[in-house]
Amino acid sequence: MKTDRKNCIILYKPPVKAGRVKIKIPYLLKKEREAFKKLNGTFYHFNQKLWSIVNTSESIAKVKQLFGDNLVVEDETTPAKIPRFELSEKVKVELGRNHQKMVLKGFSTATIRNYEHSLSQFFNYFETADLKAITKEQIEGFIYHLISKYKISDQKQNLIINAIKCYYEHTLGMPREYYNITRPKKSKDLPNVLSMEEVRQIINQPKNIKHRAILHIIYGGGLRVGEVIRLRVKDIRSDDGYIFIKDSKGKRDRHTVLSPLLLRLLRDYYKQHKPSYWLFEGQDGGQYSTKSIQSIYRSAVKITNSNPWSTPHTLRHSFATHLMERGVNIRYIQSALGHASIKTTEIYTRVVGINNKTLRSPLDTLYETLTFEESKLK
């Protein structure tokens, strides 16, 4: 006889080529949860309140054997995709006007691309309306439509609002009313962080010296992937002991630490590859690609059986967290990461592991002059 539906364990059918299978284990089923955790390759996704396991026929067979009739297999509900559409001449004109303003304002190529994609959806939705006469309530109605029908993320919602704000403020010269469009509540999620042992295994996994140097420099200097591909040979300031980052996020130049170990690896890499301008060159001599770095990282994670949900950016988070665990001044960490505000850096104080090695409990002070057994006699 099957268990009540609300106490069933649900295995969601994975999409084609998915690396992992998601599983929902109700909170009350502690015994089943503990048994599942003992299987190889299990992982808990705090934000989704779901577990997962590597997507292999062997893993799925073990899960089915473990839970038996208490397991239900379901299709994972996926939101509808935003449809593609042809841009009208009116939309093309407005996108062109806004493009010119963004270029003049010095927006990055990535920001311009993302804003134009968001605005094309907005303009298409209001194609028959007078864009100057659209109210804040109508804009919020458009965003609500995207959330309810297409289940867009908080990040996507903020991106669309920023794109609309840019258009009304810079291109149309409208008042600041458009700043007040309702935004999603800021997420308090902690950044994903690897242990030092996981980092060591990942960055040393590649046999190719260029690949190994790329992973080492991301972690060793706390760099973003976009900053790595823009590094020039001359940006490695070996005499002064720092890496120069030109035009990082927010158009700010900065310095970050250059480890002597990293410098030694970079010198070995330079002798073999002899890059002429960009520190890491692609096959055609131009910049190395973001996609290639992501591929290098994913391969290293898979081979070392590390956290499958980490990304190259996780190395940057780990750089900051590991420095903070060592007691490095937060201002130095802020400077190395290139954060404009100390508040952005302070998130890593919430990541630092709390245990009896990093924090002394007041309970220890309470029994400082007495043993626990003596205190019970009084």
C-alpha cells in the first residue's frame, strides 16, 4: 500500500543530457533522507529545497531500490519560453536610439547586449502604445506578465527594470519616477564556496599548462572570468608583486595580489606558449573565450568529483572567503576584488565557517574555573 501522497519522495525526470537528477524528500522523512545521503554523489540544493544525485542508470536504480513504493516519478514542470518575434521598424528605431546613448555613456558590450534583448521584449509588448505615455503601473503590469507566464528569475526581473530605467532616463530624458518600479526583495543567498582541498584538486587537475594557469590565476587573484580573458602580458607586474586589472566591472582599474607560486607557473606557461599581447590567447591569436574557460572548469570539476554546481566564479568567492578565514583585513579583500562598496565584501563574513576553531563559545567561559561535574553539585 502506497504512502500518503504528501509523504511521497518525488524523483523528477531529468531533461535530456542533464548531469543530475533532482529528488524531493519531505522534511518529516528523516530516516529516508539519512539513507539517501549515504549514496555516492548526493547533494542538497538549499535554495530549491531539493536533493540531487548523478544522472546515471545505476544511481537511479539505487534510488528506486532504496525507496521502493514510496518513490513517485514525475515530470518536472518547466515554464513556457518567451517566444521569438520579428522586430518592427518602430522597435528598431527605438533600440537604435537607446544603443547610441548607451555607447556614449560608456556601457560595456555585455550590458548593451543584455539591455537591448530586454528592451526588445518591452517594446514589442507595448508596440501600439505611445512609449512616452506609458505609466509606472503599466510597466509593472508588463513585468508581472513575464513573472506569472514565463517564471522569470529575480535576476532577469532586475535586468529588465534596469534596461527600462536606462531607456526612460537616458534616451527619453524622463524623470526619476521610473526608478521606483517595484523590484523583487533582495536575496540573502550565500555565495557558493569550495574548501581549500577542493580548490587544490580542481586547479591542479588540467594537464595542459595553459588551462592550469587560467584556473590558478582566477583563484590566486580573485579574478572574474571576463577579467582573465582581458589580461595582457604586461599586466603581470612581477617586479612589484601584483596583477593589474584594467577596466574591470564599473570601468575601474585595480591591483590584486600576485602569488610567487602563480608567477612561477605563469613563467613556465610563457616559455611554452610565448603569448604576444593577450596573456591567454585563443587559437587565432585573439582573446581566449569565456566559453573555453567554463569548459575547462566543468571538466576539472567532473573528473575530481567536486561540487557540480560550482562555476569558475566560485573560485573567486573561495579566494575571498579563504582570505577572510585567515584574518586578512576586509579592506584589502575589498580592494583585491574590486568592490565599490564594503557592503558587497561583507557577505563573505557570513560564509566563514563557524566552529570551535574560529569562535569561542561563552559556555567555555562559564565553566572556566569549574569542571562540568563540579558545577552540577552546586
